[in-house]
Amino acid sequence: MKKNILLSLLLGSTLLLGACEVSPIQSNSSNPNAPLDASTTSESTVSPPSSSDTTINDVPLDTEAITEAPDAFNIFDEIDWTNRTILEVSSDNTTGYHDALDPINVDQLGLTPEMILENEDLRPLVQHLVNNKYNYTYGAIGYVQDADSIYTLSNKLNHLPADYVPADLVEPEIDFYFTEFLEKKQLRSEAAMHMEELFSAAKEDGYTILGASGYRSYRTQKGIYERNVANRGQEATDKVSARPGHSEHQTGLALDVTLHALNYRLVDELGEMDEGIWLKDHAHEFGFIIRYSQEDTAITGYSYEPWHLRYIGKDVATFIYEHDLTVEELYMYIESLIEENTGL
């Protein structure tokens, strides 16, 4: 493989993102008139920009910055830049929703361009972020273009299409705390397969974990959010529950887990128990992360949830675990590299 020197070491610092969803609450204040369903783009193969590829969406492309230092390996050389898109955003219905979020300073994440651009395992994620821009700006909502990707970002700053339902939902062969079939017993097929592996490994190590809540439709999330707002108020609800369209559960890539010893509740105490510690230390081995950590509530926008597992693929999950990052931080850092080297 080639070795490529990367672009510039100056990383831009943007705002942040929030994460998405959880608990038994969720959102109702989304703008029904805002465009929710942008066209999806596929993650392409390899094709670095040539001297003739001087624009993306009619915007001039800095090809010299991308192709300089040809003797160094750089995964940008393997990226197809032709599907770089313009993000659709709206400023509607964000009042109070972003108040708890703190800006992300990408220069303080302990990352370097080399960690990303010389890491072939991260190429699929980088390709996704080239094809799918996300919103990182407070006071605005971005509309997700590729909800089917395992890398899709749904959080307080980015909204899934209201009519999005994963086409490959299945019931994983794991134990749930209830026996009847409910919508929330499902996950997307890839996430379900690896969740089965995670549950099996936990059992081999002596831990019995139970599924609590997987896929939730937009309609279900809306009902949960509205009930919680009625019971505790919107400000308190927004700290623990996603508004409809902002929940990771709608992607089919998230599962809340619980224990018999906790009477099947979703509580912080799990994080201090042997099972919760095992999950924190081993979930990445199966492609999952603890999405809402105790230390990062001001970045994700949600309270601590040691029970919320998000599937994002083994390579990305391991990178996030080893570098103690949130999804928002990693995505924003990669976006800064993309913008620095393309101007887009």
C-alpha cells in the first residue's frame, strides 16, 4: 500500500453535535413541514480526484491538497469524491434542544491526521462522511441522507426521515426480559448477528444480560416523548429522551439492555455492576459502543446510559473505545480533515 502524507496538520474546530435518544421518553416537537427525506447516496469504491475532476457539485475542488506527497499512504487516495453533497438544514423547532451541548474542539481530542488517513480500517467511515454531510451547528437541524448505513448519525443536531423503517429488521436470538413479540424486540440483521455474539460471550464469562428495547418507529418514539413531556416537562425530558426523528432506536442499530437483578429497569447502577463493567470493556469487540457515557453528557446531550448499546461496526467501535471518543467527536474530526482538503 502506498504511503501518503496528509494534508495539513491544522484542524478546524467546529461546533459539536449531540447524540441521540434513550430512556423511556422522546420527542414530539419536530417540524412536520421540514423536508425529512433527502435522497440517499451509496458508499462508493475507489477513485481519487484527477486533474480533470475540478469540481464537486459545481464547487471548486482543491485537488493539489488531496494528491500532494504521492509517496505516502493516505486513504483519501481511495475515496470516491463524486458524491459529496450539500447538507439540507432547518432552524425550526430547536428551541431549548441544544442548550445542554458544549462545543467540540477537535484540536483537543488527542488525534492526528495520520491516525485517520493512514488507517485503512476507517476508510468505509471516511467514505460515508464524504458522501453524507452531517450538521454540527447549534440552532440548526440537519436531515439524514443515508439512514441505512451502519454509520448513520442521528442525534440532537441530525434528524432521520419520519418515514424511515429499516428493511432488514429481524428478531435476534437473545433473551429479553419479556416473552411476547413487540416492535422493540427487533434489530437490523447485521446488528442482531453481532448482538447474539455479544450475549453469548457475556454468558460464557458468567454474565446474563437481557434485551430491553431495540427498534422503535418514529411513531413510537413520538408517543414516548410526548408522555414524558406530560409527566416531567420538556426540559427534563430532553436530557434523557430523544425527540422523534432523533432517536438511534429508529435506526435499528441500538439496543437497551438490563438485568434480572435490576428488576429489568434501565438505571445508572448497571454501570457499576460486573455486567456493566464487562459491557464497557468488551462491547467494542462485537462492534458496539456505550453511546452515552457519564463523562460526555455535554457532548451527546443525554444523561448517562450504561445500558444503551449502539452498533457501528467493529473497526470504528474499537477506534472509539481505544481513543475514548464519542461518535460526535470522531465524526467532527474527520469532517474537519475533509473540509480542510476539499474546501467543502
